[in-house]
Amino acid sequence: MRPTFLPIVLGVIAATAISPAPAVAAPAPAAPAAPGGAPPGAPAPFSPPPSAFDSGIDGFGMGIAAGLAGGYLVAREGGLHTSDWRPLVAGAGIGALAGGALGLTLGLVSTDPASQGRSYLIVREMGRGGQFGLLTGGIIGGLVALGNDKPETILFGAAIGTLSGTALGLVLGSLEHNPWAPARVGPVALQAGVLSCQTVRGGVSFGPGVLGRF
């Protein structure tokens, strides 16, 4: 790999990692109950949930980072050279369009009261998870590069970390508390344990599971 190629790629992924995510105001909490047993006052007004375009814009940033990481992993096969810029540009472009389309689509379909705002949380956590993974992977790759004297290990660690963090953000965003969803009525209980199920051959198989009461 030529020396001039590494600083360019590092500069691109660093700019992606440090770019701040747009802030969306969380809903304000309801007014507390009045003292003396008096009925509570009117609840404070809630800020509106993020729009589909909020999710779409966050999806662009998430997609660019993930696309650059994927494009780099494709370009590095057989050795990374200065002429291998095409997979990086293609990955960034395809990733940006796919991420923007994903965020916009999730925002458009998440319109019912129970899921409003969920799309924004998912796309936001995917983007922030990718940035966290990029920095973590880059740092680990840098420490490894000190031992093997291969600077390209930094890029490899950053790419793997970006993709891993994006996937983890998808899971966390799906499970994160949604402040825009209405409060549940009735007890809610979740319990993790080991469940048994019958296999297609008639045997019994055990595995982890979650039981819930809503």
C-alpha cells in the first residue's frame, strides 16, 4: 500500500466518527401530583416524536460509515493499493442510500402510538454503535500495529469495529426504552430462563428464552 493512501482513508473515517449526531428533544415528564392528596395537574406537553426524515438523515450517516467499512474490506483483498478507491466510493454511496432509505422507511411505518419514535432510536443507535466500534477497533488495531509494524491493521480493526458496532446498535435500539411510546397499563414482567422445545425429529432441545407478561 502506498504511503499516501493510508492518511486519506484515516481522515475520512475519523471525520465520520467525530461528526455529532443531531439532537432530538425527549418528551418532557408529566407534572407531579399535587401535595395533600389533590389530583395531579395537567401533564406537561410532550415534544413530538422524530419525523421520518430525522430517521432518514441519521440513516445516511450510519450508512456512509458502514459502507466505507464494507468497501474497505472488499478493496483490501489481494493488497490495498492507491487504485483501490473505487470500492470505497461505491461502498460509501451505496451505504448512504441504503441507510437513508432504511431510516425513512422505518420512520414511515412506525406511525402507531406504540412504535412512534422507535425507528429514530434504532437508526440512532446503529449510527452511534458504528462510531463506537470504529474508534474501538481503530484503537485496538493501532495497538496491534505497534507489534506487527503494519499500519493497515488500524484500518482493518476500524472496519470490523464499525460493522460490529452497527449490528449491535440495531439490537440495542430495538430494546431501548422508547420515551415517546404511551405508558403501559397493567403489570409487565419479563423473565429469562431455559426453555425446552421439540425438534423436527421428535427429540427435546433446550435453549435460552424470555418469558413475558404484558
